[in-house]
Amino acid sequence: MQRKALSNALEIYTLANYLYTEKHYRFFVYTLTVPNCPGEELRDTISRLNKGIDKLFKREPYRSVFKAWITKVETTYNARRKD
């Protein structure tokens, strides 16, 4: 799993570097955190987060300043609590 994370990080860095140097895009890096949720609620939880981000970037000043953003979702599972 760690290898995949490093591969993803390299791909994101390469893309962001290209867009910054060639297209002069500025990026917004953010971390959203929510409490663990049961597996059957995961899809709705991620959907709610994505809708919130979409709503944020439709507002000024974000819309005029940031031309692109990268969203990466990470989840955890607590075996003891089963969530």
C-alpha cells in the first residue's frame, strides 16, 4: 500500500508541477476530516464531502483564483469498532 501512495504522490506532483509552470495554475491543497462511518454510509459521506468542495469552489474568491484542484480520498477502518 505504501508503494501505491508514493506512486500517487509522484503522479500528483508531476501533474501539479506541469500545470503550475506551463499553465500558471495555482493549486489549493486541503484536508477534510470526518469521523469514521460504517461501510454502508461511506458512499454518502464521500458524496457529501465532494458536494461541499464543489460548493466552495463555485464561490468567489476561489473560482477566480484557483483553476484546478486535486481531491484525494483516504479512508481508515477500525477493526475493533467495526467502522
